[in-house]
Amino acid sequence: MTAALICAAGASTRMGGVKKEYQILPGAFDGEKNPVTVLGAVVSAFAGLPEIGLIVIAIPPGSLAEEAEARAALGEVLSGGEKAPVYLVNGGPTRRASVHLALEFLKRHNPAQVLIHDGARPWVSEKLIRSVINAVLRCGAALPLLPFHETPKEIDSSGFVIRHLHRASVAVAQTPQGFLFPDILRAHELAAKKEQEGFEYTDDAEVWGEFIGKVAGVPGERANKKITFPEDLEGG
């Protein structure tokens, strides 16, 4: 069984503090022609696939009001009939910590694989989700990658260029990132210990790559954009 883990526990500071996952997604509607939120669109993309056995969403930690707000944003998605069941769990102080807490929750359901997806990527396609699942079954870990069309540079803390990178050897990471479940949980346990030394991980492929092994790349999709700023809501 494959589980989907949706990370929506951030504070949306670059959206001016407005919780981006709970905003109405322009042009998106449910089967009854009702508008849906960003988070609702994300969950619907996974819930409708027979390969997905359950969905867990990491939400901001806090009071019952936080959970109520998340449930309101999901609306009818939570009463999905034949769709995968949806669970909410409190996240942590960082993205990695939030994913780790959701993985710990998933232990009781014992999935074989898990897909970890940004709650602010509402335009993810079924084709891309299935592509990642198939790559995980072949390789153990996979993520979507987009090629660079600009020339990337590595800079130091003062803003000076210290390395001229070749476009052909770098790529932009997207989600969903998929992994064999027991191994990504173990990797997060080890990452949590290293973070006590002040280290910070930026995505789950990095966690896997440090503690488990190689991560396969599959072609990403330009439509699979992440909402970061208010103008991105119009970007589908």
C-alpha cells in the first residue's frame, strides 16, 4: 500500500501570514462545481487514485482551532466515499520535523511506500504521481526533476560567486518525492539526531541521500508549481 503525506504545517510567511493552503484556488472546483482550496485540490489529486491507500496531512501545531480550520479548508474532500481516508496530524517547528511526525503516525498503518508532497503544489497530475510510484517500486526512492534553463552559480555568504555550475549537471527538485516507508522513517530518525548539531535539511530526498542511498529522478512537470507568493495563486 502507498500512503500520501501532505506537508501543510508552515506559517506561509512569504504570503504575508495568510495560510496559502487554505485559500480558494482560482478555477478549481469539485464534482458539484463548488470552489476548492489549494489543500483541497492537492488532497483530491491523491485521493482519487486507487494506488493511494491513505492520506495524512501535517498541519500547524496548536489548538483545536487549528484542526478546525484545516477541516474547513478541506470541506467535502474529507467525506470521500470510496476515496482514500484522510488523517490530520500536528506538525513540528520545521518542515523536516513535520514530515517526521507524520511518518511516525503512519507506522500504525505500515505502508510499503510513502509519497511526500508539498501542500502548496495544487497542480500535481495523476501522471506525475504514478511516475514517482513506479520509480519507487524500481529504485526505492524517487523525485521529479526539472532542468535548469538559466546558468546557476554557487555563491558564498557575502554574495560572491565561488563556483560556476553546468546546467546539465543540476536540476530543480519538485514533489511528490517517494520512498520505501521503513527506510525513509529510519532516515528521518537519524536526521533528527544530526539536527541537534545545528544542521538543517531542505527536502526528504536530501535526508534519504545522506542516510540511505541514491534517489532516482523522473521528469518533472512545469505545471507542478509551488505557491509561495500571492501572485502564484493565479499560476496554474
